[in-house]
Amino acid sequence: MTAPVFRFAPSPNGELHLGHALSALTNQKMAATIGGRLLLRIEDIDVTRCTPEFEAAILNDLAWLGMAWEGPVRRQSEHFGEYEAALERLKQDELVYPAFMSRGEIRGAIMEHEASGKSWPRDPDGAPVYPGTDKQMSKRERQRRIDSGAPFAWRLDTAEALARLPGELNWREWTDGAMTVTADIAANAQQWGDVIIARREIPTSYHLSVVIDDALQGVSHVVRGLDLYFATSVQRLLQQVLGLPQPSYFHHRLVLGPDGRKLSKSQRDTGLAALREAGETPDTVKAMLGL
């Protein structure tokens, strides 16, 4: 019987903080509970912000916490070809389209709409849903703009992707850390609108790379923070249209700062390196996290 596979997947664009520690340790604990394997993935598709120095710091922090994982470490920046192949499939199936509207044009369209007294839909993160105007553009005009070097992003035609599904879209969520109870959660992908799947210069986005990585690494259990709970809807849709296996999910509580917001890498006082320098130990960090 194949052992369950878990993964911890930080981005090396800053230092790890207490929230990352909770996620890493929760993955390790849940994997141990059911005899699973734990993998480490470095999510570094943002080549401008991710650095080898931050990656080295992540590895150092995890080792200090007592984390252990199976090698080799998967670095997304080494696998752009695999993401591009998936993007090409979506293009061939006409499930993505090039979107040329700039941020200023998007803001202008929304402001004009709201000036008439009508509200504009927001996604679960509070950002305005993309207008989708570019979907009406002819193929000839799209190609003309691409050939001219106009900036664009590949967006998922969410309505079309949902229309092609044979049934309802949902995911399996573990409702407790002991992994004894699961629930089927309805995946409401349409609330995100047409999300970015890739950019002209980078053939992927978080949503696309994470589902490809999980499939290629055989990840069976995705354990991560509640801030990504609603994003699961988009990722389940991509898994379905690309014919990828469906993992089970567990979204753990978030570690909040004094202002009640989730921690950020810019809040250095909660960084693991700063806590270590202040004399904290792995055990005291675990106590801070209620572990």
C-alpha cells in the first residue's frame, strides 16, 4: 500500500515566521499520525523576489525546529517546462485567454460601473473580480497584440471550465487535526472570476504550479493555513480540467499578530530567526503555537 504523502511548501521571498512554523509542524505531526511521508517544496516561481539566501534561511529554520523531510527538495524554478506543458493543454482546450487590461484599465472600468450605483463583485480575498472584457476579442486581434509585445496574462475562463464538468465540484476536507472526520466541501470557483493562470514572461502562477506539483509529487494530503481555504475551489477546478488526482485537504488555524491580522514576513518580531536570536528554543516556539 502506498504511504500518504504530505508537503510543506514555503516561498523563499522572506524569513519564516510563527505561522510558517505552525504549518510545517502540523504537516509533520499529521504525517507521523498516519505513517505518511513528508516532502519539502520551495515555491520560487517569483524569480524577482525569491533568493538563494532566503532559501538557505528557510532550511536552517526548519532544521532548528527539528523538521525532517524526504529528499530531494523540489524547486519550482527548475520545472517551468512542466507548467508550460499544462498551460499549452489549457490553451488547446480553449480554457484560457490572453487578458490585456492593465491594472489602471481594470480600476477605471470598475469605478465607472460603481459610479452608476451598482456594486462590483469581489473575490474571497476582497479584490475586484476581473471584468473579462478580453474574452470577446477576436483571435486575430489577440494574436496581433501578442505579436506587438503588449503585456498580458493568461486567465482561466472559469465559466467555460465549470460548464465542461460532468458533475458538481467539491473537495474533501479533514475537519480535525487527528484526521478522524472528513466533510465534502462545495467548491465555489466562480466567486474568483477569471483568475491568472500564467503570465507572458512566466508560464505559470501559484494556482497552476501548485496543482501540477502536487500531482507529480503524489501528494495525497494538503495541509496549509485557512488563508488558502477558498483558493482550493480554483485548484480543484484546475485538477478536474487537467485530469489530475484530488488530494484531501486540511486547513489549519492562522497565527495572528497583535492587530488581529495574519502574520506577514515583514513582521520581523515573529520571525523564527529573530526568536532564535532572542533566546527562544524549538520547545518554547511550539508552546507559543499551542503545540
